[in-house]
Amino acid sequence: KLRRLRAYAAAKRYEVETGGVVVAGTPVATDRDSQNLISGALALSSTNASLTIRFKGADGTFRTLDAGGIQAIALAVAGHVQACFAAEASVLSSIEAGDIT
């Protein structure tokens, strides 16, 4: 039973992690490929503060982002992902303690 609970917690974390977020009105995909592309855009923007990129939101709409916009999205996505893992860790602790059965 513990194995099933742990597996369920991991599956739920993944579902929420990759379910997307909205940043300043822009829906942002948070699947693993999108996380990597956003990280790449952040790295690129750090080399050129005047850089702008065409960013495709999860709704299919393109937006032009400057370095600050890229950073805002990257930080929001990273925060979302980390919150998902923190929640999973908390749930796993509760499973181990017998508080979730």
C-alpha cells in the first residue's frame, strides 16, 4: 500500500508540475520540454540585456519578451516546479509517518 501511495503522490506532483502556470496574464506551459526551453531563453537573455524573443504562450499567442519578461517567466516556472516537489516531499513524509493511509 505504501508503494501505491508513493507512486500516486509522484504521479500527482508530475501532473501539477507539468500542468502549466499563468505569469502576468500569459499562460505558460510547464512540461519538461518547455522548462528546458525557458531555461535556455533565460541563459541567452543573460548574455544580452537588450535581447528580445518571441515567446509562444500555452494559448498559442506569441508575445515579445525582453530580458525582464524572460526572467519573470523563468522564475515563476522554477518556483512552480519547486513548490510541486516540496508538496510531494511533504506528502511523502506524511505517508511515512502514517498520517496518510
